[in-house]
Amino acid sequence: MEVRLMEKTELKNIVILATGGTIAGKASSGTQMTGYTAGAYSVADLLAGVPELGELAHISGEQLCNIDSSGLTDALLLRLAQRCNELLAQEDVDGVVITHGTDTMEETAFFLNLTVKSAKPVVLVGAMRPATAVSADGPLNIINAVKVAVDAASAGQGVLVMMNDEIYSGRDVTKTNTANVATFKALNGGPLGFIVGGEVHYYYRSMRPHTLQSEFDVTGVTALPRVDIIYTHIGEDRVFVDAALAAGARGLIYAGSGMGSIHEAVEAVLAEAVSRGVVVVRSSRTGSGIVAAGLERWQEQGFLYADNLNPQKARLLLQLALLRTQERSEVQGVFSRY
């Protein structure tokens, strides 16, 4: 399905890919902020609600899917990356805006940051309040996302997230609060820029490789290697590691305590996994900070480390790395670069 708004010949061409989420959510009343139905409205509905977009760009809308983003799959992630690349390869497309649920927006943004092969702007946007809410944040967020997408300074910035007047790198952004509209932050840094007075202002750039500089290409890829996250806690045992290995995991992200510390009850089984060719990467459940090489015995056992990527982003990077190599030193190099 395609929807077009009013056109002006001097404006850029922006495609809005809709995937559902709270921004397309419907509740029973204007004050209901939880328990609503995500992905209830179509891209046509979203665009009809913000006719101002026609003053900013030539807008076309496409419904890729219409789901709660907590249900996103690897297959949909691949489809989204491939569709972005198809659209951005067209001369008459100047940028893409993706409406997305906030629960997994940070993962999609990071994956696209590594797999989109264009310097043209790609901007993810969502909402923390459903479309039916009093003071819904979605409409202004969409307007601001299109402003970011048409701004010349957005080219070459990598995949971006625009929420609550702030512009973030897809690599660094994360959701930090269950309900607050200011939930998106970059805990190891900050925003790249802001929307102020309706205008885009950039102050920083992401330093890690992305998009055209990225070595990862998902053209023709139909499935990603299985990588599971093991989350540590007091009283942990080896049950979940064993289950992941039995399910055929080729990689494990260990969301350790502190600086990626490993519970003594699972260290041996993780070392066993490495001996069987499974790549094990230490991350941290803390949410911010750098995980370094750590104890000498961890290095001797072949455990890798995730730098400052949180577990969910480390999982995606490991999946992409495993498409290319299972060699641990090469995978560690990927985590050091990206």
C-alpha cells in the first residue's frame, strides 16, 4: 500500500516505512497509557494525522508490518534492512523514516546502522503514548523525524533515532524508562543533536564505522545465526547455558554483573561451549560502561568482550560477525571496531 501527500517540486522525497508500535497504537480512552493495542493504525492513518508533512517533503508511505515491536523477529529485521537498501538505491528517494515501536527500536537502529549501504538519512521514530492519547507524542515526533531526514547535515551520520526533540546515533541509543517520553538516552555519551525551534542542530558525530564503512552486507541473507543472551543473577546455574547450546546457539552473549563478571557456577560450561566452537562474548547488565578483557583466565578460556555495547546490541553484532567468521580473534576485532 502506498499513500501520497501533497507535493511541491522543490522538496525532497522521503519514504515512511511503517512497522507498527505505540506510535500506531489505539487505546479505549485519551488517558489510557498502558494496556493499549500497538500497531492498530496503518501508515495511511498516521500520514493523515500529520498533513504538515506535505510542507516538508514529498512523502510516500509503505506498510512493512504492523506489530508490537516486542514481537520483532530476525526475519523482519532482515526484511527491513533489505527494503531500506532497495529504496535508498533509487535516485528518486532522498531518505527513509521508519515508524517503530520503542521496545526494540534501539536494536533495529543498531542493526540498520551496520547493514544499510547508503549515506542517505535513515531515521527511526516512535512514541511513548498511543495515537489516541491526550498529548500524544507521535505526530510531532514524525514531523521532527522528517525534518531530520531532509536536513543536509544528516547525510553520512549513520542510522539515527529521533525522539522527544533529540537526535541519537543508532549505535549508542537505548531505552531507559518504561513509560517516560524522555526514555531514549545514550548512556555512554549523549545526543548527536536536537530539534530546537523547529530546526535541526547537530553538535557531535558517531565515531564508529557504520553504513557505507561497515563490512556487513545482508543482501540475499535469509537467516541470522542463533545467538542467545544469558543474564546473570545471584544463584545462577548452568540451566540456561545448557538450553542455549542444546538449541544450537553458535554464539552466547553473557550479560554479566559489573564489568562482565561471570558467575562461578557457569564459568566451566561457558568454557566448554568455547571448546565446542561457540563464541562467548562478555557484556554487562549494568547498562553503561566498558567491558574490557578482564581476568587472565577468562582470556585463556577464550571469552571475548563487548566493549561498551549492551547485551542486546552485542547480540546483533555477533550475529553479523558470525555470518563472516567463527574465528575468535576476528570476532574480537569486530567488537573493537564497531
